[in-house]
Amino acid sequence: MFVNYDGSVLTYIASIRRYFGLSSAYNSDPSLTKILNEQRPAKVFVLLVDGMGADLIRKKLPKDSFLRRNMLARTSTVFPTTTTAATTAIRNGRPPCENGWLGWMQYLKEVDDIIIPFRSIGYYNGVQYEDDVFKKYVPVPTTEDELNAIGIPSRILFPPFEEDGCDDFDEMCCRLVDYSNGDQYNYIYAYWDKYDTYMHEHGPSSRLCDSYLEFVNYEIEELSKNMSEDTLLIVTADHGQVDIRRFYNLCHSEFDKYFSTRPSLEQRAMAFSIRKGMEKDFEKRFKECFEKDYILLNKKQVLSSKLFGDRKNHPRFEEFIGDYIAIAKSDLVLIYRERDDVFYRGQHAGICDDEMYVPIIVCHKNKVFSDGM
């Protein structure tokens, strides 16, 4: 198993859920539970900065930076190390195998297409489906929904692509300050996407991305200074990123003959459905070409490894994972596109440390709960 789910980000979510009286299938994290029980904040805000992996923070920011000074822990995210799987898991405390939200592109039999769950768009053909079509057939509960149902006011805060979203990160932080100093909400989940976007476009090693991380560090420090005494802010991420230096396009390659459908899930955690009778040939040839860069697991190995989580599988889990999962472990990315002239300079979903580890940063006015990292 590549992720110890009982020692992952889900244990910190378990602490938050139990603090508000909700259940969790995971043990709580002792350090965060202690802080919550000692401080007894009326409000808990979770701010997730997409792509802001723990190792990126430690490589890019000085030791005396705010985010490093207040980093309580470096912990593993879920698998795949990607937004669809991780943010869904973080929002409800359940692993991807249980939620069924596994990757950026998933096959949905109701529309007979590989779609982007977050956007209800066909990944390969661009067909627009009804809003939230994936959620319609694969619904997921959230902590916010559960808290509102028991009378604990909660909300989400998103970028402008969602209703009532924030135009920029400064606005998001200002609104969190306002909510902190008001009495509308006891729990807020806030999500910001731009750091991940910039890393995809320019690569995590680019100076532009370094500058943006410095900006995020500054904004969160100012946010912490202006929060009320009864607010605990927890900053985390869904995954990190790695620089991509090589790619291989499977489309129109020798591998096309093996596929019964086009690949799904993620480029660095790719699900393959293989034509009957061609499985052994595919496995042999794939390993000959990519064994140094990708780990290939068949369905039986995926199920026994508990790769996507160690709890009960969603009824459609096996349907979503195909016959094989290929997991990236280097700077190579597999793509499947008609044209190979465009690919991301930064990516995630594999098992490199820069992708796997996320920070748990705890802020409560001027209190410091960490020795820094």
C-alpha cells in the first residue's frame, strides 16, 4: 500500500469532524486533537491551497517563513495525488475508494463517455452534459452538509468558477477575516486553485511559481494576524507537483491496439481497459517500455493493495478502475491525445514525494503549535 491512510491527511480531518460531533472511520490525529481540545475554538476554517505540497514549501520558502514556522506536520495525501480524489476525501473524511471520485477523467456508463466529474464535460470530445451529472450518479456527502444538518452553520468558499466565488486570493483571505470576526459560520472549507494552475503551466520549479508561493505565504500570515481569537485556521493541500521533463503519447502508438476504451483517471495514475485476450501481451510490452517510470498493477493487485483506500469500496469502484492502473514514479508523463504538441510542465497524481506529501499548518492568532519544518 502506497498510502498509510491511518496516518494520512484523513486523520486530521477525523480530528475536525469529531470536534464538531461527527463520526469518522479513521483515528483522530493526537496533535491536532490536543490543540482543538485545549483552544476550544468556536470556528474552524480549513483553507486548502491546491498543489501546495509540503516538500514544495520546504524547498521554496525559508525556514522562518510563516507557513514553515506553523507547519504542524508533513503527512501523506490520498491516492491518486490529485484534486478530484483528494479534495473530495478531505471534504468528507472518506478515502477515494469509498467516495468513487478517483480522477480528473472517469468513465460514466450513463452517458457512455469519459467525463471530467468537476465540469460535466467529455474529456476527449468536449461534449457538455447536464450540470453535476457525475454527482447525480455518484453522490458524495460533505462535512459542510453534515454540519448544517445538525445545526452547525457551515459553508464553502471557492474561486470565481463557483457561485459567490472569490475573484482572487486576497479577496478570499479578506472574506475569511470577515467571517472570523462575525458569527455566521462555525466551519468553513475554502479552496484556492491558482498555485496548482501556474505550476501546471510553468512547472513547479519556475520563478513565477516561487513568487506566487511567497505571495500565498504573505496573504495567509496577514489572514492569521486578523482572525478573531475564537478561530482556528488549518491550512493544507490536496497534493504537490513535480516538474515534467519527458512525455510519451499513447495515442496512435503501438499500445492503441490493446485498449478497449481510451485511458481514464489521470496521466500519472492511468486506468486502462484492455481487449479480452490481450492482457498478457499488454502487460509484457508496457513493462518493457515503462518499468523504470511507471508501476503497473492489474485489477487484482489494485484491490489487494488498498491503493485507493482501506475502507469499503464504492459499489462502482471496480467499474471505474479498469483492468490496470499505471502509477508514475519519475518525471515521465503518459498522455493520450490526437496531437502531442501541448503538455503540462508540472503534473501530479503519481507517487513521488513532491506529489504525495501535504502540510498541516495550524494558525490561531499569535499562538505557535509547531517547532517549524
